[in-house]
Amino acid sequence: MPKEQDYYLRALLEQDMQGIERIYLDFGARITGFVRNHGGNSEDAKDVLQDALLVIWNKAADPNFKLTSGFYNYLIAVCRNIWFRKKKKKDNNTVTLNALEGFSNEQSFVEALENTERQKLFVEHLNRLDENCR
């Protein structure tokens, strides 16, 4: 059986619903706990986890991507960054982000996050269009 992290990445890349459900089951409660401990609620945690999986999916699609830590460690780092960005926007306060430690290429992570947010916004507006306009 392949390494757990390979299983999770493959599930994301292949959009394997059973594998993605396994990610939610294995890590959802821990992500929810993290978000709640840092001023959020369960709905915030669901959004953060979904956004994090999109970021990881975008990053993992790059043939040069190599996961150098365990899947959960990478997932929680991405979730931490997403949550603090969302919280900063929500609170309109300054938040210090030391959570980017461990990312070898901070700029590419930020770009991936921005691309994911842009993609989410695009899909949201596309879904608002009439069926004939799509």
C-alpha cells in the first residue's frame, strides 16, 4: 500500500470522492479545532478546509511539486495561512503570520492561494448566469 500522503494527494488529483471523504474524516475535526481555537466557528473551518484542499490540488498538479512533509503537516500549514488571511480580512486587524515557516517558496504559495480565491469567485459568478449564457 502506498504512503498515506501519496494516497491523499492521489485522491485530490484524481478527484476520488471516497479518498476526499477520507481526508475530511481523518483531518476535519483537527482543522475545526484549530479554527475554533483561533476565533472561528465550524462554518469557517469547513470553508478553510475546502479552500486548503483546492490550494493543495492546484499545487500538486504541478509536476515539480514534491511533498516533503506528512500530508497533515502540509494541510494544517495551508489551513493556518488561509484562516489567518480570512481572519485578518474579517477582523480588519493586523495579524502576524509566522505560519509561513516551512514553505520553501512563500511567493508561489501566496500566488496559489490567490489563484484559488480567484477561481472560486469565478465559479460563483458563473453559476449565477442563466443556463443559456453559460
